[in-house]
Amino acid sequence: MERTERFAGRRVAVTGAAGGIGLAICTSLADQGAQVYGLDLRRLDVLPDQVRGVALDLTDESSVVAAVRELYSTGDGPVDLVTCAGIVEDNVAAEDMSIAQFDAVLGVNLRGVFLTCREFGRELLARGGGAIVNVASMSGNAVVNHPQRQAAYNTSKAGVSALTRSLAVEWGPRGVRVNAVSPGYVDTPLNGLKQHMHAGWLADTVLGRFATPLEISRAVEYLLSEDAAFCCGTELLIDGGFSLR
């Protein structure tokens, strides 16, 4: 991608930075002039050279607190946040799912998002404002009708949508805009494998294909930008028309 200066001077933290959508967001924002901090528990070496990697365990409150403290220790920490980390427990029927499996998914996808928003939110509120974009999912709005069973994942992403609206109401008047994007099927390594396992998924979308990670990044970038200055509590559904079926 050709480098631009659209986000010059912006400092953005991205969780789930080491793969899939998170890595695309980090790379795209950095290519547009932002100082990007990529937060992940693993594989920070895959981040582009211009992205600063920071170790973060979303399931550990002390790790989240420490990471945020580190980022703001020099007085010029991030002014924006994208929460992109997430896991899924696929193909486990609800009646067979253990509480450990359920808790593991919600621990990252919902509790981890809350912890991250809370800690960064405190800093943004203290500094007079900023923007937060949470990556939810179309699965939080409509249960996907195929053999994949994922009650915990669907529940966690619906929670992210509700959390986004709640934070928008609390923090919007104080200068922090909180919004969400809800992707449908995205061509990540994991979903690429699933695409071969269940080719009918492509027919579930009006457009007949998966989204690219960059297309999801573009929606995130819009909500971070001044073009979305009047968006507060907005959830952009990017599902290729799945919800129209």
C-alpha cells in the first residue's frame, strides 16, 4: 500500500494485532502515518517494523493494567483504541459445552474487551477525548445457520455490541466516541480453512465471497477518522449482505 498521511499524528493501540483483521488494521494505519501499538499475547515478531509490539494477556487484569501504564508512561500514549482480539470455540453443542469452554471465550471476547476499554478509557477521558472501535461480529446479531455451533462466541459478540452502546452513552458526552464494526465472513487463515470445509458459506452472502481483512480495516478507519465525528454508538454491519438472506 502506498503510504499516505491520513492518520499522521494519531497514536492508535490495536489488540489482537498479530494476525487476521488486527494485523491488517495495524499495517493499514501505519501506512497512513499513524503511530501504531500492536498488542497481543503471541507472535509480536510478525508485526511490521513501524508498529511497536506490546505483550498483553487480555484474560489477566494485571497484564492489561500494566500494558496501558507502559504505553502512557512517557506522556504521549494512544489517543485511539481498536479492540480486535477474539477467539471462537467451534462446533461444540451447547448441551456439551463445559463452563470452562464458555468462560474461555467470554474471557477474551467480552471480559477482555471490557478490561481494555476500561483502562484505555480512563486515560482518554483524563486527556479530554479519543475514539474507540470494538470489533464485534454479525454473529452477535444473527445466529449463523450452518453446522458450526458457537453459542459462546455468539453470546460474547452480542455482549460487545451492548457494551459499545453502553460506553458510548457514558463516555460520548465526555469526548470519547465508542463505536463498533461487525464483520461477517472474513478471509483470514482460519476462515480460509472453513471455506474449503463448507463451500456453501459463500452462498450465504449476497456478494458471494468473503471480505478481505483490509475491507474490515477500512470500516474501522472510517470510525476512527474525523469523517465519523458524529458517530457515537454506531455499529457498522459488514457482512456482504448475509443479513438480507
